[in-house]
Amino acid sequence: MSRAARPDQLAEGVLAGDRRALARAITWVENRHPGADELLRRVYPRTGRAHVVGLTGAPGVGKSTLAAALARQLRDTGQRVGLVAVDPSSPFTGGALLGDRIRFSHGPVDDGVFFRSLASRGQVGGLSRATGDVIHLLDAAGMDTVLVETVGAGQSEVEIMRYAHTVVVVLAPGLGDDVQAAKAGILEVGDILVVNKADQPGAARTVQELSQMLDLGAPRDPGWRPPVLEAVAAAGTGVDELVRTLRRHREHLESTAAGALRHRWQAEEALRQQVLARLWERLKAGGRWDELARAVAGRQLSPGEAAERLLAFLRQDPARPGPASSGATPDAIRFHGT
């Protein structure tokens, strides 16, 4: 493939399962290359076949180790596996700390596993803005299962629900209040709960407490009670049971209305995210956002008034972004006092 690949060429390579094309395509969407939208448009009809599994939980519970063990177990069943590990970005340089990449590199991995780290780049919720697009690329490239490991930001890390068909919440004994996360909602997003490091003291107590918490709460999916599994990912113990449970959950989604409802909700969320991102880019173009932000800061406009003026601008000219700011403020967003 030439250095200056076109979107159609890159899409063709991705759909053929070319690893170099896939790597370049992911770089395009992560860096918001001008051809990324066209690339995604071409591959999107070939998506929707992979089982997307999210792994989330607090730092230190062993998500990376479990993800690596799970990828190897899935390979043993003949599956092709994509693994996306979202790394925390430095608040000073914006660079990603690639600890997950280093940890995953330990152990045998063949060409049937494609691994990629993404920088969170300040995105809240434990994921990167490019996560959804990267999942689509891995799906289009023929991956049977796509594993998405979140940053591990803590109890409110629930954005993975937007992308994963099955959410695995990973916990470990000995990390303070073992069910503290339940109070903030992270357990509510889990389809499967895994107590990793189950060879450590307190594991049985953690499993019992989690089971009790599930009994007290209303299930998100009435037809599926999240199982609580034990694992020692470093030794590969319990990973085979996790693979079987993932298969059962996928079969459950495919055979019940819950799967269709989740698919529709995720499609709506993906559309909403794209609309918001494009609106944000439109409103930032030409300095209009900055002008109105200054007006709000100067108490010339309330935030609600400024929002209405921005929407009025979009209604006035919805088809194209405005020209670069020339110092004049369009009538549609002119604020009081000018």
C-alpha cells in the first residue's frame, strides 16, 4: 500500500484483513484524518458481526492480565480477537502511558490477535473518543470478538455500555469496600462480574457480597441475572468459564428482545455522539463559540440565550460550516451590547 493511501484503498485493505491497513486505518480515525469519515463509510456495511466485550473496573483489579488471558483462551477456540486498551493520558503532555501495552506483551500472542492502545486524551468515562470507530474497523477486518479494556477510572466508568454487547466488571478482594462500586452504579452495567485474584484472602466474602447486592437490586435485563465468577487471570484459572459465560450471554441477546433493545439504544447513542461532535466542530468554527462564551462570561448573555443564538445560526445555515471569523458577528448570533 502506498504511503499516500486513499480511503477506498485503505478500506479495501481493512476488509481483506490486512493488518498493516488496519493499523493505518486506526491511526486515521484516532488522529481525525481528513479521509477517516469516507473510510468508515465504506467499511460500516460490513460491521455488526463481532461480539464486543467490555472489561471495566477499578485500577489494580487485573483487567489487563484478564484481557490477555481471555484473548489467548478465545484464540484456542479458533476465534480472531481484537483488543483495544484505552490508556490514561498525561494531564501535562497529553501522551498516553502505555503500561497496558507492556503488560499485554507478556505471553504468547499470534497473528490472530490484533492489539491496539488508544489514548483517552481527556475523555471521561474510561474510553477514548475514537473507541467506537476503532471497534467498527476491527469488526470489519474480520475479528470474531473485540475486547475493550477501559482506563480503570473508578466507580462511574459506565461509558462502555455504549459500545459493548457484554460488559464484564472486574473486581478483586482486599481493595477496601468490595461492593462500594455498587453504590455508584458500576455494578448495574455489568452483565458478568468477575472476582479476579480469587486465590487471595477475602475472595469468597467478595463473591458472597456481590451476590447479595445483585439479589437486592432490580435487574437491568429481567431475563439475565449477572453471574459472579472467580478467576486467577495470571494463572489462567477460571478464564475458560468466562469464555463459556460470554457465549451464553451472546446467545441470550440473540434470542431475546433484550438484544434488539440494546442494539437500538447503542445505535441511537452512536448517532447522538456523532451529532454532538459535529455540532461542536461547527460551532467552534469561525470563532462563534468564543464570541458567545465571552458574552456569557461578561454577563451580556445568559447561557440559555447564547445557546439559542447558536441554534439560530445552525437553522439559518444548516448545510455548511460558517467562514472563518473576520471580526464581524452574524446577526443570528449577535449578542446584546454590540
